[in-house]
Amino acid sequence: MSEEHESGLTLASVQRHIRALYGAKDAARGDLATFVWLVEEVGELATALRSGTREELAFEMADVLAWLATLANLRGIELEDAFVRKYGRVCPDCGLNPCACDPAEKP
């Protein structure tokens, strides 16, 4: 993930930013309650996909990313490292880039 947005954000910097903003509150809440919030935000994302504006959809995606970063922080997972290890060069299932997996299958 060497490409950065104009703001300089990377997955690693997103995690650091969320940790700085909410670290103490997140630690007090714990990972199970944080997971519940993440799932709630995924539900709100589903609603925005069906009937939300583009801005609502973008904000719900940002919320999902923030709660995922929170959960990763609580569990000591570096999302950027994990993403690169799993998806950095080729599809983790078929080993090709671009992916040649059956479209009916995951991913």
C-alpha cells in the first residue's frame, strides 16, 4: 500500500489517527462491544447502498473503516501489513493478477 491519498493517509495512518482520537475510550469499551458497533455500521452502510445519497454512502464507508481500525488497534493487528500480506500482489485464491477465480465464488 505505498500509494497515498492527497491527504497522506494510509491504512497505518488511519489506525494511528483513530488510536489518537479514541484510544482510551476504545480500550475501556473492549473488542466485543467494538465489534457490535462495527456490525451496526455495516448495517448502516447497507441502508445507504440501497437508498442513501453519495455523501451518506461515503460517510458510512468511513465509519466502517474507522470501527475496523478500532478493532484492529484493540487486537494489535496492523491492517496495512495484513492487507499487503494477503492481497499485495496476487489473488490469494488463484494466485493471479488480475484474479481469474470463478465470478460466482468468493472473493
